[in-house]
Amino acid sequence: MAKLIVEKSGPLKGKVRINGAKNSVLKLMAASILAEAPCYIESVPELLDVEVMNTLLESLGLTVQYDRDEESLVIYPAADLKCEAPYEIIQKMRASFLVMGPLLAKKGVAKVSMPGGCAIGARPIDLHLKGFQALGAEVTLGHGYIETKAVNGLVGNEVYLDFPSVGATENIMMAATMAKGQTMIQNAAKEPEIIDLANFLNEMGASVKGAGTDTIRINGVEHLNGAKHQTIPDRIITATYMIAAAMTNGDVTIENVVSSHVKPIAAKLREMGVTVEDEDDVIRVIGTDDLKAVDITTLPYPGFPTDAQAQFMALLSIAEGTSVINETVFENRFGHVAEINRMGANVKIEGHSAVIQGVKQLQGAQVKATDLRAGAALVLAGMISEGITEIDDIFHIDRGYPQIEKDLVSLGAHIRRVEADKG
Ligand SMILES: CC(=O)N[C@H]1[C@@H](OP(=O)(O)OP(=O)(O)OC[C@H]2O[C@@H](n3ccc(=O)[nH]c3=O)[C@H](O)[C@@H]2O)O[C@H](CO)[C@@H](O)[C@@H]1O
Ligand SMILES: C=C(OP(=O)(O)O)C(=O)O
């Protein structure tokens, strides 16, 4: 098993370019199931999760060609689309449950393994299922699988989400593209990835209106064509590198971003005393040696993203004063606290909040990535720690960062990847 070895690094300096968003591309890939002709997806990062989705689509009968150099995918429709997604693949990645909506729309029946809980929470799928039922699907659960059936096809309806779930909004939106009549999703999630998916569906011939607001209207169409689409830049990697620049008192220009997608990060960094200069697709972050404590509450978009909470905690661990982070999106997303405390941070968990008392200096230690963003937070913490930080279980990081060490090393960080037994 590989590890990352991180040594204290000076201020990060230079330019870095952001790749396509994992949380968008996985849904674009799932949506390709709906198409009757090939789909071309550009800006596809080389990630473990993309590999898992490739395997899943191929297991359903689609053909996937991935050009790593061009970072592009061509997905050909299945001659004989299968409607069962097995446990072996679904358990590797929660986003694979997003094939349920497209399969149900296309085949009128789908059987998908129930995704389990994970390190950040139980993550139920009740809202997805309520949406499918509202569209007329029968839902049955048995032997760890969920089966949905709409023998006479789905019929548009109003769907109110109790919580603006990203995955439920996407799954229901995809299911509704070929339902009879209009579907209205109320209290829909407003994340940029929802807009990206809606744009892709519309390029395929769907009629999706209102994505990015809390009411999405989908008018069902007979069939969907292929399309060509460029994935939006990854706002969480953008956020991670903004925090890295601030943490090392650096001066980093981040290219190929959508600066409006990272407004809460920019706002909180400014509140801490960091300079953030943003244009449409470029952000420059200039650090300070006088970081002030701030409070944060994670919320659905456009609130502060839960996916940047761990990384921001690493930054707050060296700010002057006491900060509080309220995690309201996931009930158990503080796996990184024990690890960062091993590095000398002073963080206490009180229910759904973490209280961070800033310290002057972190120290390198042997730590574990407990999930994807927890792993990224440890990389950032390692860069400002005295001595050496060894991070295990970095497969979590590889799920979502195609080249974290390459990017950070290009900015001056001291990070290397080693096989565990080679030290
Ligand atoms: C692949 C992907 O895009 N992952 C993102 C997506 O996850 P994901 O789509 O799983 O996140 P959701 O927005 O659905 O989940 C948010 C909250 O709603 C709850 N919930 C969700 C669905 C449901 O049927 N019932 C229910 O109770 C979840 O347990 C969680 O507490 O959005 C999250 C919130 O921005 C991000 O952290 C993830 O990185
Ligand atoms: C939680 C995340 O991803 P997933 O929903 O795939 O677990 C994430 O990207 O931070």
C-alpha cells in the first residue's frame, strides 16, 4: 500500500491548473446510459472513482473508451442494456447508485445494490426512492438490493425533497427525463454539479429547466441522443489549493476555476486576513503570517461546502484564537480530528461541532486518511509541520485528487509517494 511522505514546505508559490470535477463527471457518465448514441465527455480526471464508474457502465453493457492523455471519454450505448448493478461494484463508491435513475428511465426496471454507510455518515437513500415512487415506480428492497419497476413507464409528478440532497436531485432528474409529462423537483439541491448535469441532459435533447434554483422542472421526451460536453472545474480541489496557499503563507494563482463556485471559501479566507483576488476563471491567494480564527457552518450550496470542512480545519488549527466548525450536512464527518490532533492540533468535538484552539506549530506524525477530504487535510497539515508526516490509506485521496502531490510539488511542497515497505 502506498503512502505519502510530507515534509515541512516553505510558502507555496506559482501557478496550478484545476481538472474536471469528480462530483460532476461521475453523474455525466451515469447519464450516458440514457443516450441512444455515443456521448463524449471532456476534462475527465484520472481518478479511482472514474475507473469504478467505467467498470460499472461496462458491466451494464456500455462500451467506455478513456483517453488518459486527452482526459476524454467516449461512451457507446449498450446493444443490450442490463438493468442490474452488483454489490461488488456499488460498495466501492456511493455515486454508483446514480445509475438507478437512468436505468429506470430507459428500461422501466432497475436492480441496484444498496450502498452501505461510510466513514462520514449513514447516508440513506430514502429521498431517491421517494422520488422514484412519486414518478410511479414500485420500489422493493430485498437481499441487499433495491428494485424499482415502472412497467408502464414513469409519469411526471411533483417531488418535494425533505433535504436538498445532491444525489437524490440528480437521480430523480435523470429518471424524469423520459417520463410522461412534467416533473417538478422542489427543494432541489443547487450545487454547480446539478447545473452541469442538467446542461448535459439538455444537450442530449432533454428538457430540464431551473437547475441551480430550488425548483427544477423536467418535461419528459421520447428519447435522448448522444452529446459532447466539457466537465466543470473541480471546486473542491480549487478550495483545497486555496487553503494550501493560505496555510503556507504562499502566493498561488489557480487557473481554470469558476470563482463564483468557491465564494464561501474566499469569504472565510478573507475574514482570516488572507488576500484573495478573483477573476472569472483565475484566483490568486496570498497568505499572511497573522491568520485569525473564524467560525464555519457547512451547508448545502451556496453555503460553505462540507467537502472543504476537513481542509479548512487544518488551516484553523494554526490560526490565532478559537474557531468553531458546525458540520450540518453529514452526522459523522470528523474522522480527521483524531489524526490532526496526533499532529499537535487542539481540536475538541462537541456533538456536531468542532472547537479548534489554534496552536503555533504542528508536528509531523504517522497518520491515516480516514476518508477522501480527511486525507487532503492531512497533506496540508503535513506541509506546515515540523519533521515528517507519513500518511497511510491514501487510496481515499486518490478517489478524488488525480495529482495532489504533483500539483503541490510544482508549487514548492516536499511530498513524495512511496510503497509502504520502501519507507
Ligand atoms: C459523488 C458526490 O457528488 N458526492 C457529494 C454529494 O454526496 P451525496 O449526493 O451523497 O450527498 P447528499 O446531498 O445526498 O447528502 C446530504 C445529506 O442528506 C442525507 N440524505 C441524502 C439522501 C437521502 O436519500 N437521504 C438523506 O438523508 C445524507 O445522509 C446527508 O446527511 O453531495 C455531498 C453534499 O454536498 C458531498 O459531500 C459529496 O461529495
Ligand atoms: C464525500 C465525497 O464523495 P462521495 O460522495 O463520493 O463519498 C467527497 O467528494 O468529498
